[in-house]
Amino acid sequence: QVQLVESGGGLVQAGDSLRLSCVASGRTFNTNVMGWFRQAPGKGREHLATISWTNGYTYYSAPVKGRFTASVDNAKNTVYLQMDSLKPEDTAVYYCATKRDFSGDIYSDNSYNYWGQGTQVTVSS
């Protein structure tokens, strides 16, 4: 079993930056990659990035490529999402999630096993 706790969300203005954190604990030995997703009101979960624990290799979804950067800190069992140039349309609850490896559909939330409870990001215009 894996436990995930997200933090770092908040209320910011358009153009500002935030860094989200996700701390993993429990039985993570079968978890080789981590995903970042978000969910806006009335919408499904949208893929943002998937990153390898071992080497930091990352796949980004096009809408956030160039603005958001994922990273890992193995010593702290933590993955991060640095979000720059935030826009009002970035307003959502942001989640981290576990996946065994890069096989299958890394862009689908159904491919991930364990999820955190999310952290709210609100961007005002």
C-alpha cells in the first residue's frame, strides 16, 4: 500500500508561480513512475506530467509543456511540480498518483494505482 500527500497549493494571481510537493510513503518498491494530474470543476482528471523515480525522465502533456516542470528527490521520497506563468484556466485540484512503469497509457488516470487527496490551486485574473 502507498500513501501520497500533496501540498503547496494556494491562491495566486495570473503570471505567478507555485511549487507543488507530493510525499510518498509505504510500499513504493513497485512504483517506478509518478504522475501529476488536475481536475477542474465539472471536468475529468487531466494529465500533466509523468516522471521516473530513478532517472527523472519526464513526459509532459502539451498544454503545460514549457510552463510546468516535474522533478524528484529520492532522499525525501518526494516529487515536485513547479508551475510558472500560471493562468486562470490552471485553476483546479492537483493530484499526484503512482504507476508501476511507463508501459500502457501514461496519459490516462485509469492507468494509475494510488492517489493523493489533492491540493487546490486557484489563479485569479
